[in-house]
Amino acid sequence: MSRTPNVDLQMSSMKHPSPLGGGFGSSGGPGSFTPVFETSPQVSPANSRRPSISAAAGVQAPVPRRLSEVASGRPSFSQQAPPQHPQMQHQVSYFSGGGGHPPPTPGGNYVQGGGGSGGYSGGASLSRRGSTASHMSSGPRPIQRADYSGPNTPSLLSRAGSPTLPLGNEHTTAPRAYFEGAGGFSGMDGNRELRQGQFIGSLDCGTTSTRFIIFDKRAKIIAEHQTEFEQILPHAGWHEHDPEALVDAMTECINKAIEKLEWMGWSRKSIKGIGITNQRETTVCWSRSTGKPLCNAIVWDDSRTLGVVREYEKKLAEEGLDIDDEEEDLKGVPEDVEIGTGGEDAAFGEKGDVVVETEDGGESKVQGEKDGLVEKVGEKLENLGLAQKKEETKKPQANGNANVHGHKKRKGKEGIVDVTGIPLSTYFSAIKLRWMLDHQRQVHEAHENDDLMFGTVDTWLVYALTGREQGGLHIMDVTNASRTLLISLKTLQWHPPLLRFFGIRPSVLPKIVSSSEIYGTIHESIGTPLTSVPIAGIVGDQQAALVGNKCLRKGEAKCTYGTGAFVLFNTGEECVRSNYGLISTVAFQAGPDAKPVYALEGSIAVAGSAIKWLRDQMNLIEESSDMDILAGSVADTGGVYFVTAFSGLLAPYWDREASGTIIGLTSYTTSAHIARATLEAVCYQTRAVLDVIEKESETKLETLKVDGGVTNSDLAMQLQANIGGFNVARPAMRESTALGSALLAANALKLFGWDLSKPETLADVNTAGVHVFESELEEKERKKAIRGWERAVSRAGKWHEEGDEEEEEERYEEERGLSRLPSRQH
């Protein structure tokens, strides 16, 4: 393979010192790792959210208590004061008595008093650190924050902050003089005159939080605000959001950011437009007549729909998708919703079986994988991602008879990928919508009464911003539409055979729009200072990060480490079919008359969410900023692998029955090993996706551009470089997702001279403070570690048995008092 240097790293690039090493110590020396970060700003707590629909019904996720929340007499992990002699620190055991008051447990009677000490009567001491013997143990000991005296460590769940500097620094914000002007101003002077500028706003609705960021022409952050919203987890593997909470978070972020902007001396009129980016496949349903949501949104990583996927796989094998155009009743389709055709020209790949149903009820195969007509896209890609065009092949006639007439269909799992670029999976929106139609009575009735409106999060937020039932826009951009399983990736229009296949009325669908155009303006009813400001860019979050990282040329790749991790590889204007487990998707369309740009994508469901799980569910850490302290306190994972398949495995494994698995545990294992294995899990899965990209492009990746919260960790990024065997380039300002939607909005508004068709116009955008991590692991050691990971994946695979999800559905219906709705009779 050739090694192609990255051409977009002339950005004050520097090699970052490696944070890797062995044991943890602030004094340095062999095997030590001292983090070199300052704390990133913490997000606001979700204490202002309205009660969720599920919460109102009494359905709540389990909330484990942290040690700091138990009346144990010991301070929390993040609040402990550093002891004078950390090596000999005495900590109260829950079992050995002492000054602490642990919660009562069966078999032990709590006793207070008796010489000023409290504890349990009966039972031997099981303290790990309270006894003399524990100080003589030879195994590794996880570090406590009280033992750590190094620099502050960063949040791994906040995307904006630089790991080496706080959010407001020379690389990410404009200089102070830029705001003050010649005369300057006082922050306390309420009579000062606000200045006029030219800025672009970006609304970024992620999986766990929303942020609104105001950028200048160099992508410096002028003002921003971020807030979390409630995560609703009714059952294991189920994940919901209250749609109204998303609107509340959006409104709060806009209003607070504008307050900060004006405090800094700028008028709100300086914002010339906004772009929107969003968590993608999350599915929302609401009423056309009331403008209110009908149920909680089902989040993209929710896995409740395994049964729906299996049912439609069977239907695809038995009935297939129509190819020939048919006369269908499209009554009720809005005039502004374009419906494509079901013809052969709607497919971009030819891996599925195409059959002709003859008049006598028989079938004849026209083409398919066994006929030798498979489109072998991955064998030779031109210039990092373009498929080699095959010669036009004359289509064979069924049974060799040119006069045979019948109805053509695509059958088998690959048939749907031929049209949509994506497989049947719990991941995508049509499957979630189908589940709602089958289980949510309000959704079912609205669908039957033609009162249902469907969309992804971008659709819902734009609808709310533009007035809801008072004329709110019902639109979805092409990047989000390409994740629904309902459009042809070639025509970029709703595909009638898919609508019939899933039993969905065309009238529920939004209008498909480009990623960069002026769609409408913000309505006064939303209650923000941005009334009448144009909305000019909409793009799914991972595609937004591709644009924000300026991967505008074919062959450029980025990885975003957020709640999940997502690798996107720009394939230019040609839609490429992967042979190795990646999905084909729309990268962006820079205007209604512009040609769409496509990408190959590898999606990893769990990244930052695993760190959140360690914090909120397992209580291994108090804050995400404790992750580097704990994971860096050991030299390796001690043979532990953590396959974070909380909702199955996505690309390139596509194993929906896989289960989260920690393997390699021994008595030597500590919480530090598990924390480090959690970081490594993201790196191994990213490497697996990039291996596929290298196979399909026959090009060795030289540098990976990265962004997202997990990249705040130097330790994680050095692990990625080591496990991947490539350089990792991390900019100082890593709000690439928000920046991507800002670039698209400014492109439509012709602001700052930004033109996405001319990447050179973005030469000054976000170029400061790029840090490069280089691999430091020997190839032999890397291959050994990867072999261990693959063994762990094989053991985590195919864990769930068929029928498990049906039991979950029955339990859900019993708890809610619902019976199976008849809507699946389609």
C-alpha cells in the first residue's frame, strides 16, 4: 500500500508529548503518567427539564447511589482532601466498623456508640485498605483522587474544550481586544452601546446535551452555552428522549448564549443566520393538528426493535421490494413532498437478488450474487474512494426468454442495501417508526387519521423554531433522510416500494431539502432573541463533523468520539458500495442545485457513553475528568478487554446479538484496568473500521483527524495512535460538529466568502493549535493486542437468543396495559 500524506495539516502542527507510561505518579520517572490538562468547563446539570412523558407515568431508570451519596462518613471521590501521607491513608471499610456509617445489610446489626465508634456487630473485617495486610499486598492499587496531586484533568464528555487550555484560549476564542475596541468597555456598564459584527450561530443537539455556539469568520468561539437533558431508560437496551425537553434545551442554550454575547459588547443582530446539526436516527412523532409530541422519541442507539428487524428480514426474503413502477394511491401526499420512482434506476448497487414473478406465480432469477454480476466495488477504488466503473452489462432475460412478462422484485438482505446503502438494523429510523406504529396507540391512531408527522431531531427542532402548528416547516435534510431506510440513495427521494414495504403513509413524511439553503426564519413563538434570523444549514452530526474537519475532498477521513464514535470517509460525488461492512451515506449537499457528496461510514455505538456508564451506573469514577487519573494509574489493562456492545455491535461487525462483555479478569484486575480497557475499546473498534477503509482504498491512512469529547484525553488519543498505527491530529477547537453546520449555513448566506465547493476559501478556518500523536507501539505488540481484541469480540458475539426481544415487548405491553396494535396488518 502507498502512504499518502495528509495535505491539510499546515496548521501550526506539533507533535504532542506522549502521555503513556506505566504506574501513576506526579513525580514522573519511568512508567509514570502525569496528565497535562486543565479542566474543561462542565456542562450544566439537567435540573431545569420538564418531567418526561415516561417519568410522568412512573417509568424511571435505576439510579445507583455513589459512595459520596451514602451516609458512610467519608467524603466523595471528587471532594477528598489530599492526605499528608497518601501511601498510608486509612479508609473506612463497610465491613470493619470504624467511624463510618454504611447502609445496613442483611445479616448485620448496625451499632452506634461504644467508645465513639460505629459499625456492624459480628463478622470479620474485609477491608481492602483499612487493615495492615492490605498495605502489604503486592498487586496494583487503583489511585484515588486524594492520592493525586498533578494538574487538573479534562472532562471526556464535553467536546469544546482544549485539553491543554480551558475553553476560552488563544486558539478557540477571539482576543479580548477584538471585543473591547479602541475605547474598551466595562462588563458592568449597562449603558454601553452594543457593537455590530458578523457572526454565524450553530445549534448542536447531541445525544446527551445541546449547545449553541457563535463563531466568527475564523471559527473562533465568540459565545456559547451548553446544557444536558434527561436520558430516559425504561428497560435494558431502551433509550428515549422527551421531545419537549429537546426544545427546552435548545431555547435555553440560544438565550443564554445571546446573553453572553451581549455582555461581551456585541449586538444580537450580529448573528446573520444559524445552522442546525443533530443526533441522526433518533425518531420523533407528533400531531399535525396540535404540534405536540405523541410519545417519547426513540434514540438512535435504542435496541428494542430486534424483533421488528427479524420480521422485516423475513418479509424481505419472502416478498422483497418492488422494482417496476406501479400505480399506487398517493392520496394525502403534501404537494411539497417529492416521491421518487421504484424503477431499476433507483438502485446504486447490484448485490441483492433480482427476480421476476411470472404470471403463473413462479419466479425466475434475473441477477444476483451467484450469477457473477456482483458489483465488486472494493477491489479497486480510484484516488482514495472512487469505485472503478464497470462496463455496461446486458441484462439476461428470465429463463432466456425475452418475451417473459412479470413483476420484478429485489429479495434478500442485500436487496435493501442496493437501494438505501444501509442494512436492516435497529439503528435506522424506519424501524423505530414501525415500532411506534405497532406499540404507541397515539401514534397508531394519528397515522390512521392522517394526523401524524414524522421526523428526525432536525425535523422536530426546525418545526418548533418556525412556529409548529402555526405554519412550522416540516423538512429533513438529505444527510438525515439517508439514515431513514426510506429513500433511494441514488435519487435522494422517498422511495415508494420502501414505504409500502414498511407500511408507512407518504403523508407523514417531511420534504427532503439540501444541507445548505435558506429554509425559513425563526418564529417569535419560540421565545428567543433571534426572531426572523434565517435558518440556512441542516446536517446530521457526523456529516457535520466531516465538514467541520474540512474533509471536503475525496479520500479524507475523520473520527468523532462522542456518545458513539463515527468514522466517515469522503468518496466524492460517486456513491460507493462497501464490500467489507461499511455503510454508504450522503456526506452533504451544499445547495439545492449542488451535486451531493457521498461517504463511507463506520459507526461505533459506544464511546463516551461507556465513560458515562462507568460514572453513573458503575460508580467507578465520580466525574468524567477522573477517567485519565484512574486509567493512567496502570501501565496496561492487565489482559482485560471490554467489548462495549451495550446494544450490539455496528460496523464492521454488524452483530445485533452481541452483548457487552468484560473478559480477561483475574484477581490481579482492578478498576483501573477496567477504566483503561474502556478507552482501548473505542480505539480497537475505530481501528477495525479504518482497516476496512484501507482495504477498500488500497491506501494506508497516514493521519486521522479527530474531534469529540473523548479526544480531550491525551491518554486516549495516544492509545488510538498506538493501536491504529497511524498519526492522530487533534485541533484545539474541537466543536467540529457545530462548526460543520455553521459552514453550511454561511455557505448558503454567502457569508465570510466561505464556499464549500472551493476548500481554499476555508484556509483560515480553525487552523490554530493542532496536536499530532504518533504511534509508539511496536508492530509485533500491536498485532498481539489486536488478536486479543478479536478473540474478545468473538466471545461477545451472538449472545442474545432469538425471542429475547419478544419477551421484552410482552413485558413492556403488560406494564403499560397495552395490547398488540393491529397496525402491522399492511
